[in-house]
Amino acid sequence: MASGAEREVLVVVAHPDDEILWHSPVLPAAARILAAFDTTSANAALNEGRARVRAQYPLAGFAFLGLLHAEVYSQSDFLSRAPAAYGVTLMRSCPPETAELYRSNYDALVRAVDRYVGRHTDIYTHNPWGEYGHEEHIQVHRAMVELAQRHQCSLWVWDGFPAEELAARDVWMRADYYPDETLAGVPTTEHDVDLERFREIRALYQQEGAWTWSDTYLPPSPSRYLQVVQDGTVLVTPRRLSPGRRADIARQIVSRKARYYAGAARRRI
């Protein structure tokens, strides 16, 4: 958490409920908790439920930035995608208007959060691989890295699900671009989770129809955080994949797609 009394904790997440899922231990110390993409064109009831949550939120400083979901979840290939300046590369099959909104949201997010960041800010946000691979989580991470560099401040992320668990779900970004050996030397901190407060906020989201994760999920306590930017210096960057690994990825994609189309053909019979 903040390393001195003069420092200010800022939590920035992609969606309402991400703050309690990934940053429960630091919320009570946060001066502000910002949710970027609180509005979706696909689910008016979810928008209304989130607004009700915000009105009843038990912690101070919780605010929505009013940005529109780009609806890009699963619009990148979880095996072959790569980090990009605006977040992560999307598949060529992604609708052009969706891809454009995703890219433009990056600049809008940087502009919206910039005024909340200063030299003595400790930002807590999504990890580089987006927890479970969510494209908008990765985008928020990239935007916060830019702001941490700009303001010479620090950035912390939840250590996240193990690489092996993510790979079992075909989410390869952590294992490929941010392998555990490159994270071993970065500063870490651990914080206990107030499970009673977590359950209270989870119940509020559930009551208002705005909870988007497992109904029984509890965060690990203590939760471990990695310092990926320290006083403006980036400590964690994606590694460049070897030609052999890129070829292996290509082979796996071809194999996976062949299995998919074979299954689809059987279902049509």
C-alpha cells in the first residue's frame, strides 16, 4: 500500500465490481475508487443496477468515469494475442466499429484519470494480463502505466491467478509475455482481506443485479500485489517471444481451429 503518510491511494478498474474482486484489501485506504466502463449498450438493466450500487456504496470516493464498454471480451485470441500500446491485439474478425471504440477508449481513459494522479500517488489497477484475460482490464492497465510514467508515481497490481490455471483456460498472456521468472525480482506487498466487508459489497452488487463473477468467490487472504512501476520507472514489461514459441503458438491455433470446425460439422449432422 502507500509507503508513507504523504502518499495517496488511487484504485482504477475497468468495470464496477472489479474493485472489490481484485482490490478489496486497499479500498478502505483509497482516496478515490474509479470504475472506467460503467455503461454498456447491451444491457440496460446492468447499467441501472450499477447506478444503484454506486448510490449505496459503503466506502467514500467511488465514482464512475462514464465510458462505454467496447464489448471486446473474447474479441482477441487468448492464445495468440500480443500486448499493444492501447491494450491487446484484437482478432481480424472483430467488427471495425468495436475495434475502433476499444482503441479510442484508451485515450479517453488516460484523459479522464490524469487529473487524479500526482507525484505521490500509488495507483492500484489490473495486472498486465487482465486477471483472466479481459481485454478491457488489459487496456486499463496499459493506460495506468502511461500515467504512472507521466507523473513519476507508482503502480501496483494483484498478483493474480497462477499461470498454470490461466493456461488451462487457454489464457496464455501471463505465461508467454509475463512469465513468473520475470516477476520474481519486483517489489511485492501482502494485505489481509476484510472478508466481512467483501461479503457486504458483494451482496450489494448481487442484490442490484450487477455482480458479474462467481456468487461464491472469495479473494485470497492475504492478497499479494506486485509493484510494476516504481516512481515512474517501469519494472515489468512483456518479453519478446522467440521464433520457436511463435511457431508453436501458430501450430496450436491451427490445431484448435481444426478441432472447433470438426466439432461444428458434427453438430450440424
